[in-house]
Amino acid sequence: MKRKFAWVVVITVVVIMGLALRAPAYRLIHPTQTPQGVSIGADSAKVEVVADRLRIPWSIAFLPDGGLLVTERPGTLRRLGKERMEYRVEGVEATGEGGLLGVALHPDFATNRYVYLYSTTRSGGDITNRVERYRLEADRLSDRTAIVTGIPGASFHDGGRIAFGPDGLLYIGTGDGGNADAAQDVHSLAGKILRVKDDGVIPDDNPFGNAVYSYGHRNVEGLAWDDRGRLWSTEHGPSGTETGNDEINLIEKGKNYGWPMIRGMERHAGMETPVAESGRDYTWAPASAAYRNGSLFFGGLRGEALYEARLGSDPPKIIGHFLHRFGRVRDVVVGPDGKLYLSTSNTDGRGVPHEGDDKILRFDPAGLSQAHP
């Protein structure tokens, strides 16, 4: 009996070794290692805690009175500042990477009080994502109106970033919902950047006659416009044993950004390569985007840093600020005071919570090392 068991062990080991020799040799970088191709800043900025003990904050928007709206993935829209309030958003499915995600204010919010929310829900047994519009009252959300529904979702790759562009239209970053091929289908809303009017109507000049503005994306969580009106996105690359190839893309209407046919700096006719990417063996896990003074800033989840991409060079120089100091960084926004605001995401089950997590942090970017003069 013992001899038979020994032979089983030997055979099992040989099979495993054979599979390992045939398997792709992907290398996982431990999260405390220095990222490749990234300069690490010795930052001296004084960081203030704006809010703490939040429940997986995802997106930040500023109110005209200087207050903040913060989405929490379990389904709460939290108002911070002089007036503090919690608004419960009904029907949110907080599973995996989904939940209550992006928030954006209407350009005429001071007049119409419209707030837009991106959330994950369950419809007929399927996980989907949606964008809805609400009127923000002092003590409640009212006038719930569907803007875009039926965005394919899953436990992973739900996208979630929404923002109004300089053209007054609403842009929506979606994920492939775990179906990579859907990113190449211009009739699917998965793996896309969408563009609609403030009431959900399709603009006449959209390239495919539907909400799709660009396609071939894996999981878009960052949208920002520079001072020339150009749209930039940050996008998650593959994960697991093939981690890496996170992307910074310059977005143009109707263009194909390649997923899943190409990744990183690979090229293919009719497909766009990124302006910058994290490399094959390292992940930023970019979760946001904010433009300031020639640089694109974005939070790194697994990369645990505030990343800065200086857009004036080709390729952009990437600087990692506060590396591993605050853990997983989700949203990055420029406040009306000119300061940068960060949210952490250490209570999402993938990080190591610090005392008081999760937090919103604020600092003067003039204190960043190697910052623009």
C-alpha cells in the first residue's frame, strides 16, 4: 500500500513539473517591490485627512459649496463638508468589484441639482451596470431617471468611471464584464467608452449610431481631459498569472484600442497602442485619472501609489508618489482649492487596512518631488 502511494506521489510530481515547463513564464511582482520604469519621489507634501472610516469609497465629486460627494461601494452616497448626509441608493449589487461606483455632477448642477451615479445591479439573475440621474435634495435623492442601462457586468471588470467632458456630454468607462470578445463588438456596451447627452440620448455624431465612442478596452476606470481638450483614459491590463500591461490611452472617437487582440505595446493594423503602459511584469492597477499642469495623475491599487505621468515627453515619464505609504489608492481628483484629493481602498478585501481606513486625503501638489516648476 505504501509503495503504491509512493508511485502516485512520484507520478503527480512529474506531471506538475511537465505542466510547469510548458506553462508561460509570467513573473508576479510582490507589491512591496519598486515598479519598473517608474521614478520614486521623495515627497515632502503635508497630507491631511479629510475623512476617515469610510466604507470602500470609490469616486469623489465637489459640490459648489466646497463639500464633497463620495460613493461607497456597498451603496451609500455620502455628503461631506458643512452639511453631512448619507443617501442610500436602492438596488445596488455590491459584489466583487461592483457596487456604487462613479459619480458626476451635471455642468449646470447649481441650477438643476442633477447628480449621475454608476452602479452595479442584478436584473433577471444577471449582473449588469447602469447610469442613473438623481436630483440631490438636502435630505434625499429624488427623481430617479435611467440614463444608460444594460451595461454588461460581472464580479470583475465593471468599469465605473463617469465624467462630463468639455463638450457637455457624459462619458462612461465600462469593463468587458469578463467577456473579452465583447470589447471588439461595437454593438455591445462592454469594454467601451460611451458618450451620451445628459438625458441619455445618443449624440448624432457618435461613430456607430449608438452610445459607443471608442472600443477595445478591458476595464476603464479613469477619464480626464487635458488643457487642449484631449481625452485620456487609464485602463487595467490582464491580471492573475498574466499581470501587467496597464495602459494610459489617448482616446479618439471611433478608435479601437485592441483588447483582447493586443496588449501593452503590441501592434496590429487598425488598432491603437497606448501612450504608456506598466510593462509585462508589473501592475499599477490604475483606478482613476486627473489632469493638472501637464501631468496625468492616477491612483494605483495593487501598485499602492499615486502615479504621475508627465505628458510632455514621449513616452511620458512615470513618477510614483507615496509608494506603499497609504496602501491602495483609488480616486484622484483636483479640488477647487487646487489641491489633490485621494481616496484609499484598503477595506475592499484586497488590501491591508490602516488605522481609520478607508480615508480621503488632501495635499498641496507643490510638495511633490520632481513636480513641475
